[in-house]
Amino acid sequence: MYEKYFSQFLHMLLFAVLLYAILCLFPGCTTNARALVSDIGNGAAEYRAVQTEQRAGEVELAVTGARIEAGLGELERSISASQRTEQEIGNVIQRVRARELDPAFVEEWRNRGTETKSGG
């Protein structure tokens, strides 16, 4: 009884192996990536061209971003330096305004203004 089942099992196994071997002979049964994405036609070439453009754009964006960051750092340093300079200029102007002028000097400058207008 076991011989009958064993014999049937071997026949089925042999049939399955032969069926698998026959099916693998067909070219559509290959499992490499080239069979899945064909190079025939314009679709694959267009896709590759778009991907190449996209990668180039991403690289350009990364370079531009790095340049912007460097420029921002330089701009921040420049703003900080100008704020210190503005503060120093403000202090100088306040000191100049706080000084008293000699009334004779003021009168001399006033007279120069009227001399140039009438003498011209």
C-alpha cells in the first residue's frame, strides 16, 4: 500500500519538475531585471533622461544652498559690524553736539554765508 502511494508521489514529483523545466525554457520566465524593464522604445530612455536632469538639479540646489548659507553668515557679520559702527558714530555726534561753540566762531560762519550770497 505504501509502495502505491510512494510511486504516485514520485510520478507527481517528476511531473512537477518536468513542468517547471519546460516553463523555464520560455524567454518570458527569466527573472532578471532586464526582462522586467525593457529598453525597447522611448519610455526607458526618457525616464533616464528625466532622472539625470533631476539629479543635476538637486546637485545645483545643494550648491546654491551652501552658497546662500555662506552669504548669510557674511551678511550677519556685516550687520553686526555696522551696528557697532553706527553706535560709535552716534557717540561722536553726541559729543560734538555737547561741546560749546565759541560765539565769535558762530558769528564768523554766519557772516560768511551772507558774504557769499551778496558777493556772487
